[in-house]
Amino acid sequence: MTDSEYNNCVEKHADGVFRFVLKCTDDHDRAQDVVQDCFEKMWLKRDTIDGSKAKSYLFSAAYHTLIDYKRRDSKMFKIDDLTVHGGVCRNEYSDIKEILDQGIALLPEIQRKVVLLRDYEGYSYQEIGEITGLNESQVKVYIYRARTTLKNFIGSLESII
């Protein structure tokens, strides 16, 4: 990968990687750190990376960096004051994006990441498998489970709107 290809990659994919990481962490500063780490890794390995596979490399690096951060954070104790009553959202508020974001935040980590890669970033099942190291059928199962959980969390659209 040449320097110009690297710069082009930064311009094209920085926002997408940032959005993915932000949805996974829900922490703006952490997302910036992860994206910067990914581009640093890419810069250090630019001689071995094919320019046509730069996007996949970035999302894979982001995914693995998130796992590293998660492992480090698992040693810390955090108090979460969010309580879900019966697994169904009973808000009278009509901002569906906010409700969907709450539902995504409650998903297990792997389900959240694969559903974000599929539904927010538009990756194919095969590409998600390459990024996460899962096989295609595992990806499909995790996406199905995540969507079912989100459907149950949201309930019917009539109750939201």
C-alpha cells in the first residue's frame, strides 16, 4: 500500500470505522482511540497490506482492538443503573432510534458487533465472518438472535409510535 492509498483509505473509511466502534462502545473518546489505533496499525503494516483490502483490514483491526479493550475493561467493576423490566421497552417516547440504540446496547457483545456490521455497515455474511473470525453460519445465527432480541425489546411499532 502506498502513502497515497493510505491517505485515500483514511478519507474514505475513517467515518465508517468510527461509527461502528462508537455503536459498539457507546463512548466517543474510546471510539476515537480505537480508530486511531487501527490506523496506526495499518500505517505500521502498510507495506504488507493490499490497498484493495484496506477496508476489511480496518474493520478487522477495529473488531480485534475492541476485544482487547473489552478484556482490559473486564477487570474493572462498573455500576450500570439501566434496568429493563421484562425485556420489553415500555416507553411513551416516540424516538425509535433512541429505543433501538438502547436495545442494541443490551445485546451480547458478539451479537451487537455482527448486527452492526450487517445492518449499519452493509457487510455480507462472508465479510463479517472474515472480520470476526466466525464462519458464515455462526454469523447468520448471531444476527438472527440479535434481531429476535431487538424485536422482543421493541415490541410492536404501535406501542412506540
